[in-house]
Amino acid sequence: MMDLVELTAAQAAAAIGRGDLAARELFDFYRDRAAADELNAFTWVAQESPEAGDGPLGGVPLAVKDLFCTAGVPSQSGSRILEGYRPPYTATVVERLARAGAPLLAKTNQDEFAMGSSTENSGFGPTLNPWDRTRVPGGSSGGSAAAVAAGLAPWAIGTDTGGSIRQPAALCGIVGLKPTYGAVSRYGMIAFASSLDQAGPLTRDVSDAALLLMQMVGARDPRDATSLDYPGSVSLPARTDLHGIRLGVPTELSSDGIEPGVLGAFAASLELARQLGASVETCQLPHAAHALAAYYVLAPAEASSNLARFDGVRYGLRAQDATDLLDMYTRTRHDGFGAEVKRRIMLGTYALSSGYYEAYYGRAQRVRTLIARDFAATFEHFDFVVTPTAPGVAFELGAKTADPYAMYLNDICTVPASLAGIPAISIPNGMAAPPGGGKSLPVGLQLIGPAFSEDRLLSAAFALEQALGFDGRAARR
Amino acid sequence: MIDRDTVLHVARLARLELSEEEVARLTIELGAVLEHIETISRLDLEGVPPTSHVIDVTGALRADEPEPCLPRERALESAPEVLDDGFAVPSPQA
Amino acid sequence: MSELEAVIGLEIHTQLKTRTKMFCGCELSFGEPPNTRTCPVCLGLPGALPVANARAIHFALMIGLALGCEVAPRSIFHRKNYFYPDLPKGYQISQYDEPICSGGELAGVRLHRVHLEEDAAKLIHVGESGRIHGSQRSVVDFNRGGTPLVEIVTEPELRSPGHAREWLTLLRATLRSLGVSDVNMEEGSLRADANVSLRPVGTSVLGTKTELKNMNSFRFIERGIAAEIERQRQIIESGGAVEQETLHFDPSSGRLSSLRSKEEAEDYRYFPEPDLIPIATTDEMVSAARADIGELPLDRAKRFEADLGLNADGARNLAFRGELGDYFERVLGSTGAEHAVAVANWIGQLVARIGDADPADTNVTPQAFGALVMLVGSRAVSGAAAREVLDVLVAEGGDPQAIIDARGLGSLSRKDGDLATIVARAIAADPSASERVRAGNDKAIGALVGAVMRETRGRADGAEVTRLIHEQLAT
Ligand SMILES: [Mg+2]
Ligand SMILES: [Zn+2]
């Protein structure tokens, strides 16, 4: 008999395709696992298996981050202000994937409105890391990452604004891909920062990521003005070497503030890449040091505006017994938003307010230009930029909640590609002990490519993945 | 640096009620975060254009063709207070 | 104290007559039941995204080109952030420092900009709710929310309330001729705000300005501005300072009340709308917009003057109220252009009877109207009798000749022996006037003509009567 939990999504799809496995059996298997979840990875799990459809994804069920709107199914973006909200429509990408044969299995926990790097900011309680339940899974797509790593879902989608797919993928020992901005429709994604948000796959391996991404990109969505016809195509990766591939290592993102264990794993993987035939050289991203600052102006500014619609008028929470309109607004938003969301709304409102716009928002947009230029210049000489995905391994629950900026530093390696709108993938890069010692935890390796280079990026990631041979079984027990 | 009055002013713009404790904490936290963000004020950005759309797309417009609307029950189904087939709120004039 | 002059600027919002809303596929609403023309986008549901309506951009370009604006090759949308129940997203998508059109001029008044934005929803005050005891409720209907709007902002170059009204009339006619809006102030498809300040005559400094919001008729605009000028004049002349504020004019009381003052001035935190990409205005888009612009009212007035011989005022009266111009040209279709001046004069008579209504919506068909003007021209009916016929046409419609016949309103002429008899009676009744006419005093004939007209109830032809009087007195 097949051990279903050990099948990758691609293997499961193939088994269904061959008739060795019924789609409904797989769905029920994962529904039961998800329902028995002890990690608080889910905010909703399907009651019934859907009618088996056929499609290239074979009927392999999908876990979807809470912030994707799903008709009639709670879509709360991890926030109490949207508790129990069931939208009347479904996000384009969820609809596309369902049509392609990946039916909705569950909605996954996340940091409230995707603001956070640990999933501790969820209005529905934190998600635990399956490798060590005293630690965070990363965030904001922590529920998706933990569910896939723990084998509670075959695969998942999440969203990445400044690292929210890549960083939890790294901390949970799975693959996470943030596509080129505009490659995947944002219609139906409850927005955090519109100019940065992008949906992508969180999967057990690179092949699964490619399989899912293939169905996420394609013809532009007429409902999302910022979406694009995807140029070229995404194929299943098969490459096993890196001959002729030039990897650039930016000193700015691979030294300061990074844990020794992470740096050790990073150095080992660079050596492995050389053995696979890649050239590895230092590259310069001179403005990368300012990326975090620019990001923490732009993202909160957009968020402050995106979250203005949560006003207690049309949906969601409303404070009771308001004395007047202003009272209704301010108390609804006081009661409904968590501490981090309030912090970012305040930061973003301040950055856009009269007299400060140019100093903050205007300057941050110019820094963004410089960062995009840095990457463009680098890609004239390199195929990909490689960095550690996160500066450390999974940290303990509560370790960084007291110091917002310490939490923001988690995004230091992921934010530059977000600002430039270019694709980046995180793959498991072995294990490393946390700074204080203790049992080893997953580490991530990030590859960043030029806009629309997903196919090549997946190929290179696949070659490295095969050579690295990461074993994630421990998390699925 | 950000002071208590600024925090209160910004909170009012954002329609956020803050407890005394929140005001005190945010004054400190925002000040600390802004200190880190200030690093970009030292960069020379003369002549650098701002980027608001990172991938250059133009012309994604919609033809002026009707699409089905939501049935009213669906439009109103999540509303906290419904009155006369509409979304009821405390009167702004009150 | 030196004399003060008013400096007036106008900000006009006009709803575009597209089929669907600015950023979603909901059809525009015309009195449908509340909240039946909504979707995730115009309800501001989480996750919904706007996509701009191509025809709204086309209409905005037509307006900009018709007003002589410069068209921006690239323009962007901004978010204007503020909280109000009629604004579902907590921001209005509008344009800010890169509008689609800027500059331009209409009848000597320069324009600052022309831009696109979305309309707010409708907020209906329902008073005390039965369900929530002791609370005043308002209800939001999102049918109107997201209707495309073009905002037109003038430079502060209007000189008086009358000038503002006259200019707005021309602007409305211009928009109407483009077919891009219903331009109906009562229904809110055309709305105007005015900025008013005073300054000493001959200076160029701008005083503190106030904003008069949403006046919903041309008359109220004129009166509201006049009232505000007077209010500011009194403040300044008594040594006070005008405060920057937003005011509401109540036409029934003639009073101005403050909506919000400077202290609570909003901070709109404009920033580029990240959900929309820039509008790239191509040459093809500009040519297509230009091709859809028909004759504009100013050009029409010139044509009425030059080709049809109307005087300047007459030409403008018809051309600046497009519906009158249209009716005028339809009447000329039946009378021939040689009767243009007479038709124009008689349209004045018609307007005196129907006011602001569109003549096309009245009982008076252009054919009937033309026939009446022709009957006057051929002296088959006198002017006074024709006015009576027009009253009947306005009231019940019908054919002028039939009305004349039925009511015996036809001209009395030489052929009618009666007229000579009536003239003879008038001469006999007023020997002194008759004597003076005989003595060569032509003015004295007025009394005799008047007597004949009274007797015939205006049906006699004046010239014919004059001729008969001279004839009879000469014998
Ligand atoms: Mg406006
Ligand atoms: Zn709509």
C-alpha cells in the first residue's frame, strides 16, 4: 500500500492519473490529517470532498492562505475584524487552480493582513513550527508553510509582500516561490501592500512548485490591471547540473546579522553549486542596505490605505452601541485590529501625512528605483543572485514580539527582490543549530532572478535541490 | 522624532481609537522604527525618479460592457446593520 | 477703503454617460432599487480591484479636447484618503498631480485641469430608527458609487455671480453637445462648487477663499455666490478677516452655513493608486476622441450669426442652450433658413412660455411652430393673434391653421369689408386725432390704429390698418 503522506503532489497527481489512487481518497486522507491539526495551521477545513474533476493537477487538494477570498468560505486574512466573513466571490488564482484540478482543502493561518514574519500576529492564535513546536513557522504565510511541511496538505499557496512565502518556507524546510510582480492575478487577495503583494506556491519540492506555478500564470486577468500576460512558459524542471550558470553573491546580504549556522549552510551550498558547474562570484547591490527602510515606508503606507475599508459598514466587525459615526469607526478599528496592524497603519498614515510625504514615501519610491537598477546591473553579469533566505533559523515563540524592528530584520534578505518586483525562490538548504545551541532546524537558500525568469530559476533550484537531498520526513511524523 | 500629539493626530486620521497604554507604547515604537527608516534620508536621491509601478504595464483598460451585479441579498449579507435595503450607519450629521 | 472685487473659481463635477461604472462592470443606475447595482469592486469588498473604463477615458479626452486642454501622454490615478460611509474603500480613486488634461480655455475663462474620478455612493438620512432606539441613522445605497466623474477646475477668473452663471451655462451646453453627460443639475449629473474671495480692485493678491459646496441649480449658484460675496464684503469692511471654510448655501433662507472649518481640514494623504497602471494616452485615442466631437456651442453661435443673420445675443441664446439650438434648426428644416431671424424671435416667445423645459418635450412640434411663424410672415395672422395661437399650441398642441380657423383668429384685411367699416368707425369716434393726421401729424395715427386693434382683438394687420386710415382720411 502507498504511504500517501510521503507522495509529493506531483507523485500523487501521477498516481491518480495512472488510476492507482482515487482523487477522493487523497482528499479524504488530507482532510482527516488537516482536521486533526495540532499546529493551528488552519482557519477552516473542508467538510466534504469535492466532485472529482480532472485537470493537469489531477485532483490533488490545495491549502490556501486565509487572505484569498473563497466564496462562502471564511476569508479573514487572519484578522478578528473579518472573523467569520464569507465573501460572495472567489479569488482568480484559487478559481484557476480549482479548475486545473487542485480543489480547496483548507484555509491556512497567517499573520493578520500578512503583516508579520512569525504568524504570531494572527487574530486566531499562532501557528507552530512542525520541526519544533516551541518555535514559529515564520510568516506571514506560516500556516501554509507549516501545513505543507507537516504533511497536513500536499501543497499550498501563500502570498509574499516582503518575504512572506520565502521566509516561512525556509523556516519550515520547504520550497517557496515568489513570482514576478504581475505574473499572478491579485484579484481576490485581501491586500496588504498592493504594489508588492504576489501569490505563489509553497510546496514540498521544486517540481511541485513548478507544477503549481504553471497553472497560476498565463493569460492576464482582466480583473487585475497590474497583471500581465506571462511571457514564455513554465515547465517541469529536469536539469541536474549548473554548467554555465553565473551566481552572484551580494556581500550586503550574506554577512552582517546572519546566524553562523545559516552562513555555514550557505557557504556549503555555494561550494556545492561550484561542483555542479556554476561560477560563484561576489556581486554588488549597493542600495540593498536601504531596502528594509524603504520597504517599511512603502508597505505600511499602502496598507494604511488598503485597510481603510474595514470600517464596520459593509462587512466584518462593528463596535456595539456607537454614540456617533466617528465613535463607530474608531472603536471598530480599535477592537478589530491587532497590535502589529495598528503599528503599521500608524506608521503608514504618518508617512503619507501632510508634510512628510516627500521625506518618507517619495524618498522610499526613489530608493526602490535604485534597488531595481542595482539588480538590473547585476543581471548583466549574473544569471541569479543567491543569498540565505532568512538571517536565522526558526526562533522561539514570543522571542521577537517585544521589539518590532528585530522582527522586521527577518525580511532583510527577501525584501530587495520584493521591491524590484522580481522572482525569487527559497529551497531547503539543510539544517543548522540555533545560536544558543539545541536541535537543528531548517535553513533556506534564496535564488533571485530577473523578471519572468521563473522557468530558469526553477531549473537551477531543482539542480541544487537534487544535489542537496534535503530530508523533510521528520516534520511529517 | 514622533511625540504623543503626533501619535494622537495620526490615530485620528486613521480613525483608530488608542488606549492610553497604546499611545505610550506606539510613541516609543514608532520613534524607534522611524529612527531606522531615517537612514534613507541620508541617501543622495537627486535626479532619481520614483517608482510606483515596478513592472511597466500600460493600457490595461476595461471595455464599457456590463457585467452581472450581485443580488441585493448577497450585497447586504455581511452588513452589521441593514435598514431600508441599505447599509445603516450612525448619521454623520447627528 | 478701496473698492473690492470678487474673484470666483468653479469646480464642476459631471457624471459621464457610460454604460458601466468607472472601475467595474456594474451598469449605471437610474432610480433602480437601492443596492441592486453593486459588485465586489464598487462595494469595496476585500480583495476586489479596480480596472478603468476605456469609454470614460475616451469621454474625458473629448471634454479636454473640446475645452482646448493639453492632453497628458501619461497620467496616473491617485488615492484620496478619507473616511465617510458613502466611500466604500476609505479612499476615492481620483487624479492628483498628473491629470489626464490640463490648461485650456472656454469663453475667456482659463481652465486649470480636467480629470477623471469615481463618484461617491448616496447617503440617505432616515432619522430615528425604530430598531435602534434614540439613534439617528443614515442608509448607504451604493448604486451611484463608482459612477465615472469628470472634474473640471477653472482658474479663479470669473468676475461676478452673473458671469459664473452665464459661463456655466456655456459649459453645460458644451458638455451636452459632446453627448458625454446628461448635465442635469437637479438630478446631480452636473454639480458645481465655487471658490470665492474678495480683493481690492486693481490688485492681484488673492484673499482668503471660501468654498461653496454642491449648489444644484444655476439660479442657486448665482444667488449663493452673490450672498457669499456680500458676506465677505461685510466682514472685510467691518475690519474682520475672512476665514477659510466650506459653506453650504440654503436657497430657501438665502443663508450660508459652515460645513467644516479649517481646523478640521482633512489631510487626504494622496499617493499613486498602486492597483491601477498609468493611462498611456496614445495618438489613436486622441484622434478617436477628436473625431467624436461635433459642433461646439461657441462655434454654433458663430454659425448662427454668420450664416443665418442672427444677432450675437440671439445666436448665443440658442446655441448655449443646446436643446433650443436643436429645436431651432429643426424648425428651420420646415420653414427654410431665410426665416431664421423670425424663427429665433418666436423661440424667444416660446421660451417665455415653457421656461427651462426642452421644447422637444412640449406639445409644440417643430412643424407646427414653423407653420405659425410662416403664417405671421405672410400676414395671415397678426402678431398678437399668433401669440394667442402659441398659447394654445403650448397648452394642447395641434395645427396652427386649424386653431386660427376654429377660434376666428385670422387677420382682417382689405378683402374683409368689415375692416374698412371698423376703420371708418374709429375715425368717426375720434375727430381730434383724425384732424391731426389730416394736418400731417403722423404720430396721431397711433390712437386710431389702437382703437381698431382693440376692436378687432389684435387680428387686424397693422400696416393694412394704417393704409386704410390714410385712404379714408384722404377722401
Ligand atoms: Mg473631485
Ligand atoms: Zn460594481
